[in-house]
Amino acid sequence: MITIPLRTLMVLCGPAGSGKSTFALLVFNMSLQTCLLQNQHQARTHFIPEQMIAYQVQQLQQALAVIPHEGWDQVVMLDEQQRDDEIEVASV
């Protein structure tokens, strides 16, 4: 499980009423193989065509080169190591 402490989010977004605006990007950077494997376990109604997944993975790789120049205050990358982890926002 990945825990993002509430204090961290407050640093990112500022305490309520602070007027501070901070922008964070959460990127799920998974390989084509992982995406295809996960897709096999989807119900028929949620199954995505393989060529569409391949296209999206390719688009993400292009976006990764641009993201550092987009002005995000923080970028959090989740990859194959965290693919089965649960993300939780917790008060510390």
C-alpha cells in the first residue's frame, strides 16, 4: 500500500483557506505488457481493443518527455513496482 500523508497533500495544496494553489500530476507509467495483461481480466463490457492500449502507451511515452516542462509543482510517477499497491490518503 502506498500512503500519501495528509500533511504532504497540505504542502501540495495548502491548508484550507490559505489561498495557495499547487498543482500535482499523478502518472501511471505501466508497460504495454502490464496493460494488456490487466485488460485480459476485464469484463467484456470493459475490454479495450489491443491497438487502442498500444496507442495510449505510445502517447504516454511522448508525454513523459514534455511533462517536466509543463509547470507542474510536483509529478508523482507510479510504475510496475507499485502496480498492485493501493493508494490511500491518510491523516498523519
